[in-house]
Amino acid sequence: MGLVRLTHSECVKLLRSPGRRRNALVAVDGRAQVVLPCFMLDDGDLLMPGGDSSAIFHAAALRPVTAEFSHFDRHGAGGWTITGMGIAYPMTYPDHRVPVMPVATRQRNATVFENGLRVRVARLTGHRTTGEPAVPRQRDGRS
């Protein structure tokens, strides 16, 4: 298997397709990771709905956040892992109106974004694993 580095724009494209919602391992200021749903925006920022448990979101505001996403291909030996780092900010009213999910879903779940965060991602880095076998070194003719 080989590793292929991904650029920031390639990472955004992968995280936005086929849907914008993905679960991530999120660490706030170097603390233990927790699994949280995240919505990828076009500019590479992340929205994290707060829902009923707002404790982590109050602790995360204005602190560095790391989010790690992984995907494994169902029908192949490949996949990818992407890590994003940025600063978390409390969501503002315009963030609630970002069309990351269908309008009906937003209206039904309006309160999940009340205590949410917007992570202004400085950089996304990642790598893709390919299912191609590693090519062995060429022999030098000596036995």
C-alpha cells in the first residue's frame, strides 16, 4: 500500500462529498478526544452542533481544536485520514443559516446549533492510502 499526501483543497473536497456531515475525533486544547458530528463548509471551516450537551462547547470556545476524520473504502483496500486544526468560536446567528443540511432538517433540529461551535480551520492535512501493492526494489544482479 502507498501513502499519497493530500492538499488543503483536496481535503475539503473529500470531507464535503458525498455529504457534508461526518463524525470526527475532536480534541480541545490537547485534551482527550471525543466523537462529535461536524459539518464541513465550503471555505474549510467546521460547524459542530452543540445539542443538549453544551459543556464541551463552553470549554472549547476560543481554544485550539483538532478534528480528525477517517474514511475506509468499502470495496477496496484504500481510504483516507484528514486532520484539521483551528480555533473554536461560538456560533453566531449567520452560522445557523448556513445551508449544510436541508431546510426541513434544520427546522426540525433548530436547537442543536444553539450551543454550537464554528472552528476556523487554519489548515487541513491528510493522506490517502492506495490499494496498489508496493513495487519491490530492483535487483542488482548479484546473487
